Amino acid sequence: MRDVAVIGYGMTKFGELWQTPLRDLFAEAAVACLADAGVERGRLQSAYIGCMSSGLFNGQEHLASILCDYAGLAGLAATRVESACASGGAAFRAAYLEVASGASDFVLAGGVEKMNDGADATYCLSTAADQEYEVYHGITFPGLYAMIAHAHMHRYGTTPAQLAAVAVKNHRNGALNPYAQFPVEITPETVLKAVRVAEPLGLFDCSPVTDGAACVLLCPVDVARELGKPVIRVIGSGHATDAIALHDRPDLAAIPVVGLAARRAYAQAGITVADVDFCEVHDCFTIAEIVCTEELGLFERGRGGPAALDGLTARDGKHPVNASGGLKCKGHPVGATGVAQIAELVMQLSGRAGARQLKSPRIGLAQNMGGSGGSCTVHILEVGS
């Protein structure tokens, strides 16, 4: 297996992008990515594009063809990848493995979702849950994560104030992110007094419905050096699945697929969580960030909530989490989220994150999750020479 580097990124602004079609979102991110990498389109050999549900959201399938055509990449060997909200992370892993295997030298990993075209977003997203045993009986993802929150509160004493601390912190970070859907700060009172969506989760505990796209370019490390690019190496890639239905798992207060994917990534990288300088975590709901930080090993079980309230996950904390603003503030165009997390790692590790730049990070981790924990990818990147 060859060492692989990420040499460029491109993103659209995330938000309700009513005037921009799905194909144009991807084209904007892909063109920006190639320009950032300084690589001509003709050198690109392959692409993997994460998208959860364009058929339902937009009535458009066959994305490998239409998206590459409109991005000026017609003829490219391209594949659409779907793993619910982990589609972007799965697309990145596929691109990484193709370069690492030696099959290709330049591979684009992209993600896109257009969620505001008028489709019923709740219905579209619910297809990532168990249709016969969950959705048929009326449950939605806010309800599933509310169950996780209740279980975590019952077992560990997690409080609404701790959930609110996650949202406040991520909005504080996202207010500094020009790509973010809601770049504004909020207060704990705003979170705690907001209308309830699924008790104990309120409006500000939930990530928004978002349009957007992101792309990154991968190549062998030796080629990155030849191009004079900063060497941001993929040192770990973990992928795992679990039961799709929440009731089929033994512990409602845990999301074990995250820990499994993380352990695989740590093992490949030859590191422990103590070596990770910062994380981008899949905070589709505030409780998700708390549980995922525990599953990643940043905190013991039950300590993720107190850690958030005590500032340990702030940009200047011991374990910075979601310096981008996370899904909660930056937005969650589900197919693009995992690739956008990688883009944030690249920005931070190359010192290009602007006002939200962390202090000299060396190793970053991105955790991207599908559904209520039915699938997950974890990727670890390191900057070096």
C-alpha cells in the first residue's frame, strides 16, 4: 500500500441554496478543489461522489455521469457512493484505497446533497432508518436521538445544560467559518428555551437541512512532494457497520460503530487517541457529539457531557472538537458532510483555517456517521514532510 496525501479541497457555502442546482453545487466544489491543488483536469483519473438520496430530494440518479459532465470531467471513471449520512466519508475511503492500491495517482473524493428543493426532508432522511421496525411506527431521527439522549441522561446524569454547551460551542466556532450555514453565536438560554423537537432535544440541538458540496483531491505522498504541496498524509482509515435499528443494539446510551471504526483507524495509524490534536465529529444532534467523543476515547463513558460544559472541547480546550462549527452550525448536506470534515482537517493542518485556526495541530481526526449509528467512517490525517 502506498502512502496517500490530500493536496487540495474545494467547498461551496452551505445553506438554503435555492438558486443553485445539484449539478452546479458539485461542479463549483470540484473546480475549486482542482484549482487549490494546482492539478489540471486531464490528470484526474477517478472520482467517488458521496450522495445519500438525490433520487428522493431531486428526482436525479445516475450522478456519476451528470455531475462529472457538468464539472468538465466527462469520461472520468466515477462512482456514486451511498451510506446514508456517512456517504461522504465512505467516498473518501474509496478514493483513498484506490490511490493506496496503486490503481490511480489522482482521485477526487466528493460529496453533495441538495435538500431544499421541496421534497419532504423528514421522509427522505428516514430512509436511513429501519423502514419496517422504526419508520412504519412513526419514529424519525430526532426521535431516535432523543431516545439515545434519554438513555444517556438516565445512566450517566447527562443534563440539558450539557447538551446546550455543545450547541453554544459549535456556533461560537461556526461564526468564524465563511462556509457555515448559520455563522452566528447563540446563548445557552437560546438552546434551552427553544421549541422542543423531540424531548429532550430542542430546535438548537438539531442540525439543519442543508444544500452544499465539498471535494478533496488525493494522490501518492511522493507525487505531493513533487508538486511542492504540504504533505497531509492519510495515516488511518476505519470503517464499520452495525445494526441499523436502535432497538437491535444492546445499549441505547452508546453508539458502538464509532468506537469500532475508530479502533481500526488508530490501529492502522499506529497511534492512540492521546496523539490526536483535534477532531471533526458527527454532531447531527448535540447528544451525538457527546456520545461520539466517548466512543472515540476522548472521554470515559458518561463524561462527554461534563467535558463539553467545562470547555474541554472548545477550540482552546484540551480536546478541540468541531472547530468548523460542526454539522450543527456549519450545516449538514448529508452526502457532503464527510468530505467537508476532511476539508476542515486539511485547512487546519495546513494553517489555512482563518480566524478559527487551531495552534499548530499535527494530527486531526474526522468521524462521519450514518443514521443512528448503522455505519461510520473514521479518518486520521497527519501533516509532515
